[in-house]
Amino acid sequence: MSEHNHETHEPVPYRTFILIWVALIILTGVTIAVSRVDLKELNIWVALGVASFKSSLVLFFFMHLRQESRLFRVGLLILLVILAIFLGLTFVDVLYR
């Protein structure tokens, strides 16, 4: 049998979850507001930036990624940034065809 060293983490207070939820609602409003303003090519980048930030909030707080190891957190954030860049470049490619 193998031994697992489980670190005990203190529970996240409900206030944190409520604040993150409010931030997600505000960021959704920002996404809607940006979609109604004509920023030309920047619309895509702003929308992807806001979406990346919202997904980071969900991952870190609601999925408790904040309590994982630093290497795992940094790796996942790099993955999200690379995904946003690839999607953004795909949209720019389609825009200029």
C-alpha cells in the first residue's frame, strides 16, 4: 500500500465565492458592452482576453486550482494563454481573407 501525503487546506469562505461570482457577472457585462462597440480587429482580442480571465477565475476559485502546486498552476495558465493566441490568430486569418 502506498502512502499519500494529503495537505489539509482551509476551506474557502463563502464571501470569496460571492465576490468571484460578482466579478464574473461584471466581466460578462464587459463582454456584452465590447460586442456592441466597433473596435475593428481589437474586438476579438478583448473578447478573448476577458474570456481567458473569466476562465482563470473559475479554475482558480471554483475548481480550487489555487490550492494545487505552483508548477501545475503556471502550466495551466500558459496553456490558456496559448489557446487564446491560437484562437485569436485564427480569427485574424479569417478576417483578412
